[in-house]
Amino acid sequence: MTIPPTLSVSEAIRARRTVRHYTPDPVPESTLHTLLHLATEAPTSLNLQARSIVVVRSRTGRQGLIQATGGQPQTREAPVMLVFVAEPQAWRGDHSDIHDQARRSGAWQDEFITMFTAASQEFHQGLERRGLLREYAVKDAMIAASFLMLAATERGLATSPMNGWDQDQVKRVIGIGDRDDLAIALLVSLGYPAEERLHPGRRPLQRTVFQETYDAGTAVATAR
């Protein structure tokens, strides 16, 4: 197995492809540990860190995810499967550890923590009234997954953000089948690629990037 040189962030963004087939080579423990740390550095709404990652490598766990994903090759071949869990009710919990870390680093002072805590509660109560708690927690988890995928690319590893899974089955595999307060945001396969995926291209910026307002007429006209 040849380990390619590390890439810059820009290079990793351009090089990342969704890979469906993997070699059986294991991901080094130290590398996986680093990737998980980098994922948790992702931006998170109000620093609540309302997302977790479950690492699945066992035969039993992988078999369960194979069934939950309808037999997709990523779950059969990748040595590591990562399940990103969204925690919509995290705002109700104890955040003293987060506050203590922020105090020690000098990032937050007690006055700010008091104000910030009250504002966070009010904000999430508003989300709850509008039925948006799950959506916000899923966003947090998806940003963390994006960080991990780029970090993996930078280290010569491949990933696939996966759709097409049964949430109830996935939750049972990772031991939260009875937790209605949690949601599955994304599955990501991780390993060394057994295929080369070419870049299919992206639409030009003028088709997808607008200034100040969304120009739907231009977008539709360009698509025709």
C-alpha cells in the first residue's frame, strides 16, 4: 500500500471523490484517531456539539449496516463505517464541561456564559415550536462529516457519504433503537480506494452562484 503525500485543503477539496469500492487494508488506529479529532473541530451551532460519531468495524456491526443499506458495496468492503448521529435534544443537557473548557482557554468569561446559555435556551425553544430541532442537529453532524471526508482525502484515504439506508435499522445496529430523541444524519465509509473515480465536473459558477439575490430565471434558462 503506497501512502501518497499529504494535500493542501484546496487540493483535498478538488481531489475528493465518492468511492464505492475499497481494498481490505485496515485504517491505522492513529490515523482514524486523528480524523475523528478533526471531525469534532467542525463548526457547531452555539458550540453545543449536538452530534456524535459511532465507529463500526466489527463483523456483526458491518453485517447489520450491510442490511440497513440494502447491500451497498461500501458497507461490504470498507474497513471502517462511520455513523453520524444527530442529537436534537442536546440543548436540554448539562453543558458545564463545554463552559469549563471555554473558561480554561480564555475564550469565554462567566458573564458571557450566563448570557450565552440563556440565549441558547431561547433559541432552541423557538426551534422546538417550529419543529426544527432535528434539522439543526443534522446540519451540525453533516458539517462534521464534511470535515472528516476532506481530512481523509488529505491522507490518501477514500470516503463515501451514503444515502439509501433505513434509519430504524441503523439505529438498532449502533444500539439506539429505542432512542426517539436521536436521529441518523449520515453514514460515511472509510478506507483505501480500490478504484479510481474521475471527476464528472461541476456546473460553471454563473449557473449556481448569484450576487445578492437568487436569479431563478437565469438558472432555469441556463439549464435548458
